[in-house]
Amino acid sequence: MKRLHVHVSVSNLQKSIGFYSALFQAEPTVNKPDYAKWMLEDPRVNFAISEKGDRKPGLNHLGVQAEEDGELEALYAALGAANISTHDETCAKCCYAESDKHWATDPDGLVWETFRSMRQIAVYGDDRAEALDLLATPEAEAEAKACCGATA
């Protein structure tokens, strides 16, 4: 079963953890000095926040998290059917996880990530792709650079 993913950049992680913990009525399932994540069942969402000095607060990116390889491949096919350019990453290390990913940019420049995480890792990770020519707009390129898994 797939899960919506929302990643928000914040200016004060501890204050934001307090706010979102109250909103979701749950403590984060991952809580690091620069990152927190809630894996919620109601609503079914992977909601993450991070505090990085080079990112302005606000929406970082959206995504859909797959739990199985077949789901990830179906999401990739759906992006292809939408005639959207994608960039693939395998074994990407980011956000305290190792994941296979497909990155895409919607017609208005919003960055989307479809992914399946294989395992947790000890560091935030910043394993960015060598090149990402497929993000067409300067806005999308800037967003991808701020995002944990893609670079233009």
C-alpha cells in the first residue's frame, strides 16, 4: 500500500516537532537533531521536516512512498504515461534512509519524489545524483538542490 509523502523545511525544528506532534497526536517515529518524521496511519502519510541552514522554510517536496518494488515501478510507469521527464536514483542515501527513487517535476515546477526505502541509515545523507538535466525550470532546479536526493 502506498503512502503520501510530504517534506517541509522548517526554521526551528524543536518548535515544529511540538506543533506537528500536537497536530498528529503522536511523537515522531524518527527524531534527529536536524530531521523528524512521522509515519502515520490516519491519515496514511510519511510527513517529514528538516532544519537545514541553506533552505528557506516551506514545502520542500511531495512524494508517494511505495512499500514494494512493483508499486514503485507502477508509479514510474504512471509518470511516463503523464509524459513527465524523470530522473532515477538507486540506493540513494538521504533523510536517514537508503531508497530507490524517481524524481519528477510537475508542470508548475513542483518537485515530486516516488520512492521505496530499503533500510534506515545512521546519517542524514546527502547522496545526490551526479547530474539531473531533466528538471526543466530554474525554479525546479533550485528546489531539487534543496531537496535531499536530487541535484540539477
